[in-house]
Amino acid sequence: MKKITSISLFSLVLIFNLVFYTTGSNADFKNETYNLVQKAQNCYFSLPTYAQEGVIDSYLDTEKYWNDAVKEDKMGDPRNLANAFYRNAQLYAGVVLQIGSAYGSQSCK
């Protein structure tokens, strides 16, 4: 069941990126993503271990997509994937913040 949910979430994220992606300035978009990823990281580490277990998958996905976006940028983004990876990092960071807020962490608001 968890695998099906993950696949469904990933599919929705890809569709969202393909259909609704718009941004003003690319530098602003990257900076906004960086700030959101940092906030998700602070949120994750502010949670007690039992709560971290509930958010670990989304936190790891946040970090994975952020790192992939940065690597694509450093390579010159030959496949035009960096912006999709930045957007995915934002979406997963948002999930981390929502779950952390539900646990009551002030760092997640």
C-alpha cells in the first residue's frame, strides 16, 4: 500500500510539474527552493525521533531532489531537468513542513 501511495504521489508531482510549472526569475526560484529545503531540514531535526520516523521518506526525497537539481545545474542542465527537480524538492519540503506542523513543532510553521 505504501508503495502504491508513493508511486501515486510521484505521478501527481510529475504531472504538476509538466502542466502547472511557471516561475518568474530562475535565480529567485532557486533561492526560494533553497530556503524551503533549509526550513524542511530545520523542521525535521526539531522533531522527536518518533515523529521523524513519520516524515523521513519525504525529508529524504526533499534532499534527493535538491541535490539532483544542483548537480543538473552544475552540468549546465543538458536535459532540462533542473527546474523539475527544484519543483519536486519544494513539494516534498512542503510535505515535511505539513507533517511537522501536525506534530506541533514551531520550526515547521
